Amino acid sequence: MAAIQAIRTRNHQANLIRRYRTLKKRRIRTLMALIAYMEHRKLTQKLQKPEPAGPLKRVWVLQRDQFMFEELLAGNLPKETWYQNFHVSRKTFFKICETVRSELSRQDTNMRPSVSLEKRVAVALNRLATGSCYTACGVNFGLPKSTANVVKNEFCDILRRKAASFIKFPKSEVEVGKVVSEFEDISMFPQVIGALDGTHVKIIAPKENKYNFLGKKVFYSVLVLGVADSNCKFIHASAGFPGAMSFAQMLRSSALQRDIQNGVILNAPSRIIDGNDVKPLLVGNSNFDLNSWLMTPYSQTPNISAAQNNFNTALSSAREKIVQTFGLLRGRWRCLLETMKEDTLRVPTTVIACCVLHNLCLEMEDDATIEPVFIHNDVDLDVENSDDLPTMNEGGKQVRETINQYLDTFGYK
């Protein structure tokens, strides 16, 4: 029995060894086939890129066309395309870049490279110049809508902080005298340092107190107050007043009137006219209060005299400068023509940024062709609401009569 048991054990071991060798040979053949298949696949991939199996994986940054702006910047596209996108010359564009460089530039990160300064400025200018939505601005420059929105807001914030360097009243006697002389050459109206007016900018309905912004034009708006010199350059600009206000109320609540009353501006040099001391003046239309520092026209009644009519004509010639200024502002920065789809609190920053850019373009003698856009009868007086009606103080009446006699004496034609 022991011998039989030993034989069975040896046979069993032999069978195990044969099975092991058979499995080993199969595994070697399978491995060799797999190696051959992988070598063949590598060769095939070199010859032809395979189609991806299933849906594409989502990526963190959506790939976009990045080259339109680079072509513009390199000068490879027509000059007209540059002007259509930015409404400024290349020279002015790079001046704007230098103006905001220190605050708008960004550093590269480990995650991705930053958007170049030039592209940031281009996105902001395109939005302001064309009024295109942020989606269109982003697509044109290879950026997502959210980035285009952030870049434009940062750009406008910087310009608003720098506004005092570009929008300022002439203060020295030499500067005031130069502007007064230029206005007198235009209209014969003496002592004028600036032309004053206001305008509406349409907005979407605010979330709070929306009826304060619903003006008589039956759309939601904010008011803009501007003063221009003889070269159609802003020397004062403020924005954000509720659209339901009258222009007279807007001026009364403005920093401009506060500075004038505190003697910060319009205090020198004076001029003696017919024995009366006349300080530098602003000229405006009949929507504003008549003051000793703000001349408005005589009412156009059947009893108006020829001298008073001549006074109105001279005043209108000088006041035309602010009308032209607002026309050029709207013509170049056409976002102001559309309903501004921004938060109400952001709209004043955008408007002031446009005014800063307007002045910068004039300083650079920009050669972009701009067609002014004029909006007449920008406000209607509500005769039923006495709070909206302009007032006339005695000092203003006296100065107006003095200038009326001066113009009548020198024969304004």
C-alpha cells in the first residue's frame, strides 16, 4: 500500500508541473501578443490621430480665438477695423495704456498666464466705444464674459480715481484769462469761463427707489452735469443724480455749486463792466437758476427787447460749446447712447471714465473720425411743480443787466 500511495503522489506532482508549464506558455503568448498590439497602435497613432471616444472632457479654461486682437495690434488688419473697435488712434491707445499701466497690469500665475495690459485696455475701450455686450467683447478678444466685465470695471475705476488730473477748472489768472478771451472771441460774451448743461443716461430699473430715477422722459436714467471750456474740453463732470430731478435741482445739490459758493473756483480775476465788479461766469440755459456766477437767457416773451434778444444770442453762442462737447462724448463712447445694463451704482464711474477719455483724446489731438450725436430738449420743465422751476436771485439779475448793457453798447451782431 505504501508503494501505491507513493506512485499516486508522483503522478499528481507530474500533472501539476504539466499544468503550470501549459499556463506559463499561454501567459507568455498573451504577453507577446499584447506587446505586438501596443507597438502596432503606436505606429498607427503617428500616422493618424484617432477620434476621441465619447464626449470631450471639460477643461478649466475654455479655448477661444486669441488672435484677432494680436492681428490688430500688429497692424495686420485694415486701419478702419482698429477705429471701428476702439474709436481712438493707435497713438492715443498706447497713451491710455501708459496712463493705467501701474494699476491695471497683472502678473502671471502658476495656473495660467495673465491677460496682457494692452488686451485689457482694448476690451474696456471696445465696450465703451461700441456699447457691445460683455459676451461680444469677450468673444472678440478671446476672453470669457465674466473676465471682460471685471476688466472694464477695473479700467473705469482707475480712470475715475485719476479724473482730477484730466478734468479740472482753470484756477490761475493766466489760465482763466486765456479761456475768457477765447469765449469772448466766439460770442463777445464777457467773463465766460465755461458752458454748463446736463444730460440723461438711460439705465435699467434700479432695485431700490426706482421711481426716483424715472424722469419725465418715461425711462429710468441718471443725470450728468458737465461744464466745458472753449475747446469742448470738460472742466467739470459729475454723474449719478436721480433722473427724476430737474436740472436746477441737480446743480443745487452738486459739488460744483458748493465749490463756487465756498470761493474755491470762479473767484478771480474780476472785471469792471459799467462800474460793476463781474467775476468769472458760467453760461447755461433756462433750465438752471440765474445766479451772479451763472448767466441764463431772458425768457422768450412777446415783450422781449432787441437788446435782450441779442444777449440771448450771444449767450447761446457761448453755451453751444457744452452742447458740442456732449455730442462728441456720445459720438465716441456709444455705450452712453444705449440703456446701460450695469448696476446703478456703477453707472457714474463709467460715465466719468468716458469724460476722462474724452479729454485725453483732445489732449492727444486724436485723429479718429467721430460723428457727434446731439440730443435736443434733454429735459422738460414741469410747470405744475414749483420746486422744479429755476429761480432768479437779485445778484444774478444785476449781473445780467450789466452784461446786457455792455453787449448793447458794443453792438453784438
